[in-house]
Amino acid sequence: MKPSEITCQGLAVIRETKPMIHHITNTVVMNFTANVTLCLGAAPVMAPCINESSEMVRFAGALLLNIGTLSPELVKSMLAAGRVANELGIPIVFDPVGVGATRLRTDSAKMIASELDIAIIRGNAGEILILSGAQGKIRGVDSMDSVEDRIEVLSSFAAESGRVIAVTGVSDIITDGERTVRINNGHPIMGRVTGTGCSASTSVACFASVMKDPFHAALGGLVAPAVAGEIAADACGGPGTFVPCFLDALSNLNSDAIESRIRTEILC
């Protein structure tokens, strides 16, 4: 299928089935990503407490793990929920926010990546390069790096780890080691609003909950918010009004908008 067909099909199934997405995510973006989940047509639940996270995940179509505001106790909760998700065949999407910035983040991300069967890792260039073992540049939780000349590194990381790797930035790269696609949608204003990267991971989790192929889930999950971001950028007056316009654009996103705006390149 073409990327537009993959995205449209996945979005239609999300809206028809309304899967529950279990988020163990950071407190900065919790409300925003819950709204993104709802606007795509899925149902969010935020249950970070270790006393219930592994029980709650049993009802989920996908589990999203985001270490943006982490603590050792939260990592334990992620691992507990992740193990149950693995037992039940529930796909896990991992967002290694700020990996490489501190020892806690780096050690926690590597622990999660090594102990859980993760379907898709979504991060910025610096995060993914560091997690792969290559040299990546991070300042806090922001990437100071690019993957445009290091796509082979990403492809090798995907092949060796058995995971789909989704890197977001000026353009987005998705690879599973055999298939690689670049998405050229999105808008610069998205980088001026907190949580757009995390919302991309949320979107990927929504698509992963209804699509058997994690490569297709990552593709559709990144195309949808990127196209909605373009529509919102055209309608808003700046960063302050971008967020409500973005949520409206996601909620109203349809096949006509996707097919007319999508800009992808198949690299291999």
C-alpha cells in the first residue's frame, strides 16, 4: 500500500474501534497527549502508579512508555506494565526522552530497551543515535543532532534490535532495517510548542494498537500529526493558538487532507 493508504486505513480503524492507550508518560505533556489520543479517536488512560500499571495495561491496545519526567519508581512501573504487555502481545511504544542527558535517563532507557520487547522506538535524532550506541548530541531533552547522513546507522540499529525506529525532526525517518521512508510533512512552529514530539509517540501508539505491522503503525502515526500540524499552522496566529488548532485539525483529519498533503520518500 501507499503511505497515504496506510495512514487513512489506520486512522479509520482507530476511529471505528476506539482502542484504549495506556500511557506511562511525563507530567509536562499528560493533558496534551490525552487530548491527542481522543482527537485521533482512541481512549487515553494515564496510570503511572506501580500498584495498578500492570493491571491497567491488560485492557489496552497499546502501551506508551515516555521517560520525560522519570524517577526510579516510575521506571519500575514501566517495567512491570511492559512485562504484562509482552505476555499478552500488546505492542509497546518507547519514547526515550532526553536519553544521554543524565546517567539516570541513559541507564533507565537502556534498561527498558533491554528488558522489554518493544515494537517501536520514537525519538529525536540525538536520542536515537545515543540509544543505538552511536554518538548523538543532546542538550537537556532537545536534540542537537541530525540523522540525514546517518540513515545507515538507524537501519542497522533497527535490524539488530528487531524494532522499528522512528526519528522525528525537520523530516522524519522510519526504518525497520529493510524498509526506510522519509516523511517531509510538518511545520517549524511545531518545535515551538511543548509536547509535539511526545504527541507523535502517542499517535504512533494509537496506530500500533490497530495495525499488525509496526512499520505501518509508525508511518501512519507520524504522518497524521505532521499533516495536522501543517493544517494548524495555516490556521493559527502563533504558538499560543497552535495547540487548539492542532487538536481541531487532528479531530477533523480525513483522507482528502492526508492524500492531498502527504509528502513521503521511499528510501529503500
